Amino acid sequence: MPEPPARWRRRLTLPRVLTLSAVAVGIGAWLRAHPPVVTARGKATTPPGAQAVMSGYETTDINVRGTTFILAAIAAATMLVVGIVFAMVWRFDVARQASFSHMTAQQTARRVPPAPHLQVNPFYDLARVRAREDRILHSYGWTTADHSTAHIPIERAMALTVGKSLDAPP
């Protein structure tokens, strides 16, 4: 599907902006029409009953209605942002597919590096290296060619060092 001209795209965004503005004005008007009922000190107009005071009710608790409204506004803003992100991802995907539609199969083919391939099967090579290292870690053997230094299995080395200080002696 061809892209609409730039002048159409500008016209398409104006209704969106007007709709969002109308929603924001409507929410503001609703909030002004429904103010919370509080006294000049910020406390509820109806005092708590004697039983509520005995059970630990505090007259300075937070406003549940206001807190609920704030949480609902955060949830709505989060859903709006997630929707915008999904719309952008969808639009980028459509644009990507449109940009690849005129390309030939040769242009979109996966490229393989030229020969010589130094590793034919890198996963097999990695498994071989790990098996060799495991064999060295779990066996006795000489570290140097002149047999002056040896190594022992890792489990044995850990058992020998348990309970000993690893700090150098003074």
C-alpha cells in the first residue's frame, strides 16, 4: 500500500490532537465538578465514631478517593504508553516490510562469509575444549614438561584447604 502524501499525514494528526485535548478538558471539568469533601484543615467533615477511635482509627489517614484516582491515572497513563509503543512497533514493521518489498531475493539473502571457514563446527570445538579442561581439573598430572610441578584434582585441593587460612604466613 503506498504512503499517503505528507499533506494528508498532517491532516490525519489534527483530529487526534483535538480528541486528546477534548478528553483532557473533560477530565479536568469532571475533577472540578467533584471536589473532595474536606474542611479547611484538610480533615474529613464527619468525625469518626467512638468505636473507630478505640480500634485505632486516625483522623489524619490518607484520602482513599484521591489515592484511588491517582492509581487509576497511573494505570491509564501506563496503558496509553504501552499502546503507543505497540502502535510504533507495528508502524515500523509495516515500513520495514514496505521497504523490502521492492528488493530481489538475492538482495535479501543471508550472507555467508567467504572461504576458508576457520571453524566448520564451532560447537563441537567448544565441547572438545571443555572436555579437555574438565579432564585436567579432575585428574592428577604434570604441569611442566620437566616434571617439576604437578596438579591435583580440584575436589582434592578443596578438601586439603578446608579449615586452613588462605592468607600468606608472616
